[in-house]
Amino acid sequence: MNKAKYLAVVYLLPVLLYPLKVDHFQDIWIWYYLPFAIFYSAYVWFKPTENITKYIIITPVAFLLFFIIAFSVQIVFSKGLSAVLEFIPIMLLFAVPIGFAVGLIYVLVALLILKGFVKYGLELKKS
């Protein structure tokens, strides 16, 4: 059960901080992040607990890839392929560097939360 609590806190952290008007988490990301967080946390739930830090560390990269693909597909359906080809360089120049910086912060917070769970006797046992 501790693993479920940890995953809920970690993967809902951006959503929980959103009402505080944390500026780095853009409005549009919520609609992409919620489904990603639900499915990815379910995926991590079924993985061995010993490797949980590995999955936490690759989460920002996984979300960034998911976001770029999902947003591009949405633009293709609404505006066409040429619009995506114009938008991709802008996304790569701005979204990727910002995504890595924000992702690094969330990974560090997630690892600190994991350390807090262990410190207070809430070790993540094999699910």
C-alpha cells in the first residue's frame, strides 16, 4: 500500500501544485499529463519495487515524448501536417530544454519524497 501512496503523491505532484499557480506547469499540460500519469503510474505499479527509482528518473523523458507525439497528432488532425512541421522546431527549441529542467526538479523532489517514505518507515514493499 505504501507503493500506491508514493506513486499517487509523485505522479500527481504537478496536478496538486497546479492550483498554487506554479508557472512552469502550463495549462495545456494538464490534459496531457493526467492520462499519462494514470497509465504510467499503473505501469510502474506492476514493476518490481527495487527498480522504482529507475522509472521515476525516466518519467520526464517519457512524458516529454508522449507530449510531443500526442500534441503533434492533435495538430495533424486539426491543422494538417504542414502545421506540425512548422511547430516541431519551436517545440524542440523551447519545450525540450524547459521540459528537462522541470523534469529534473520533479525527479529530485520525487527522490526526496522516496527518502522521506523510507525515513518514516513507509518502505515500498513488493506489490
